[in-house]
Amino acid sequence: MPTYKIGYFVGSLSSSSINRTLAKALIKLAPASLEFNEIAIKDLPLYSQDYDDNFPPEARTLKEAIEASDGILFVSPEYNRSIPGALKNAIDWGSRPWGTNSFARKPTGIVGASPGGIGTAVMQSSMRGVLSFLDAPQLNAPEVYIAFKPEAYGEDGEVKDESTRGFLSHYMAEYGAFVERVLAVNAPGHIGDPDSEK
């Protein structure tokens, strides 16, 4: 069975982020075919086109981590009905300079947790528009909008609530299958590949 490297972003910078707790749970419930590496965003400066000719080390590290990943998973809160600024900044860095979009053709998943009932639905809608522009295929269903209940999770990523555990396990199985499908379609030799005309 092939193994796929999944880079994941946690959209909150908080050390007590409920989305970091959710990320731990998702990793613990993921198929054995997926290996995870967090792509850090907290030390990135704010993106400016002035950097395009000389990226800072933090941004080069970010782009290298995205490019080394077979797929990307976003686990993020919703701030003011949209994408948290730190996460959007990281996405902007990863897509620049123009013509070096590191997200292109990477199979992506978007999940999020919120203390309220809306469960990050509006943030995820905003993210889908951004990722579509970046040519990053998205797992569109099942959707994961988690109304976070602290008592349902352990510190090590354990999910104590059986219903939640089953739902998240199903999502991760679907995401794993999606990664495999997208990468098969994206095999070398397709239209748009640098060597496709050879």
C-alpha cells in the first residue's frame, strides 16, 4: 500500500486552539496510508510583493513543505466569518511569486471547529473560493463543521464521543481515498505538465 505525505495547517496561532485538538484527533483516526507533518505559519512576516525576488527563510521553508507534501489538510477556526489572517497570509506566501504556486494540483481537505453551532461553515466557503483559484482540488463531501465540545476529546487526540469518532474516521478515510484518486489523475504525462510534449 502506498504512503502519502500530508502537510497540515492549523489556522489558529493559539497554544490552546480547539482546532489543534481537532487536528490531533484527525491524525489519530487517519488511515495508516497517510503520514502527517504540520506546516508552521506563526513566524511568517506579512506577505508583500517586495519579497518576491528574495523570499525570507520562513517563507522558503513553507513553500518547500507544501511542495514536499502529496496532499494538504486545513484545520482552522473562523474569524469574523472568514479565513483567519495568519492562515490567509500563509496561503498567499505559498502561492507566490507568480508562476510558482506551491498548492497547484495538491488534493486538499478543509475542516474546522467552533464553540458555536455554525462550526466554521462560512470560513470554509471562503477557503473553497481561494483554493479553486489556486488549482487545488478539494474534497467537497463529506463536510466537517464541528461544534466543539471539550469533553469529547482527550489531550492525546483521543475522541471520547463515539458518534464524533465515527464521523471523523469516515472523513479521514474519504480524504485518504480522495488523495489517491487525485494523484492518479495527476500522473506525469497529462496536458499542462512541463514534459507533456516530449
